[in-house]
Amino acid sequence: MSFILTYCFTIVLLIGTTYTLYLMLAYDWKQNHLFKLLEQSYILENRSEILAFIKRNWLLEHLLEARVPLASAFGEASLKKLTLVKDGDGFVTLLCLIIFPGSLEEARQELKSFDESWWLSHSHLVDGKLNFDFELDCASKHNA
């Protein structure tokens, strides 16, 4: 009787362990896939630090979700650069800079559009760890 219980317990343990391993592998595959999407959508300055910060602060889904409203406000071809900034008190924020080829006034209007259509209703979810702004693309003005 004791042998049968031990055998049954071993089988249950193996099934549970196999299922847990399957879930872990599926989760890792999904995370890797999502991080590849992120890297297709954003330019990452200091890749390893930024990816670690995104993981630590649960920002991946917010950044992926922001792609559509950013494209709507700034255009599909807009470049988006992720960079870490630290304030005087040591607080670190992931800053998404949209490289904008137009004028300062146009960039402000596009950022306002993005803020009103999406960011203001989502910003409370990231605890100040993510923000969006623009950077004027001076190179495109010199090439024009």
C-alpha cells in the first residue's frame, strides 16, 4: 500500500512539475516575443539597462500599447527613443522621446494630442516611472 501511495505521489509530482515547467517556458517565450516587438518599435539607448528597468517596473505592456496612439499623434514613421533619466533626488524615469521633424509648435500640438487621447488616462498606472516627450529633429531641417 505504501509503495502505491509513493508511486501515485511521484506521478502527481511529475505531472505538476512538467506543467509548471511548461507554463514557465510559455511565459518566457511570450516575454521574449513581446520584447522583440518593443525593440522593433523603439530605439533603446543602453539596451540592457533599459530592458532591466522595463522588467523591474512592469512597463512593457504600457509601451506596447502606446505604439498606436503615438503613431496616431506623431505619424507611423516617427522614431521613438527610450532613455533613462535620473533627477536630482535619484528618481529614475524611462523617457520616451519622439524624434519630431517639424516645428516646435507642431511638436507641442502632437504631444498634447497624444496626452489627451491616451497618456492622461494611463499615466497613473506607471507610478511616475515612464514619461513621453519630444525632441526636435534638427538634422531633418538641415537636410531640407
